[in-house]
Amino acid sequence: MNRASVWLTTGAACGFVTVALGAFGAHGLRALVSAERLANWATATDYLGLHALAILTCGLWLLQRPDDRLVHWAAGAFLVGILLFSGSLFALVLTDQRAIGMITPIGGVLLLAGWALLVAGARGVRVRRHADSRPEAD
């Protein structure tokens, strides 16, 4: 499996998990946890979904530019950031152990790093013009 396929599969799986956990939060947790904890769950779900799309974008990018290491690293940072940021918020809601919340900012920094790597990758893209891409004269 090539890098693009790995990230496309990972992004799609994260999207699936987003919907499942969002539904669980909306329907299964409402009567079990406080409004504050439901808001934590919603934040975790929102960030998971947003970064699932970012990982999918990285996979699509790598289909066109398979050797772009910055984008590969960005996808990895997004994935680990999701696991730490959203994962710690999900765990906080389910266990009510406030100490778990100390992990959340580390995940946030990794999500930011993913976006910074994506910016760096985008800045490195050079549009190539081919002689045959010019419109033909009538």
C-alpha cells in the first residue's frame, strides 16, 4: 500500500469514527454526563472530523505528488494530534478524570504542526507549464 492509499484509508476511517462517536455523544451520553462534558465530546468530535478531512486532503495530494515528505509528515501529525487531542477529550468525558486533560494541549500542538507542515508543502509546490498545455491558435 502506498502513502496516498494509507492516508486516504486513514482519513476515511477517521470520518467513519467521527459519525459514530458524534451519534453516540448525541444519543447515548446526553442523560449520563453533564452539559460541560457533552460540550467536550462535541469539541472532540468536531476536531476529529475536521482533521479526518485534512488527512484525506493529504492523501489526495500524495496521489499527485507521492514523494512530498512534508505532506506525509503533515498527515502523520494530524493523526497523532487527533489521537491525543480528541482521544484525551473522549477519555475525559468517559472517566471524568481531569488529569487526562493535560494531554489535550499536546495533541493541539501536533494538529498545529500538521497545518504548518501543509503550509510548508504548499509553498514548495511549483506549477509546471508544458509546451503542449497552451491553447491552440485558430
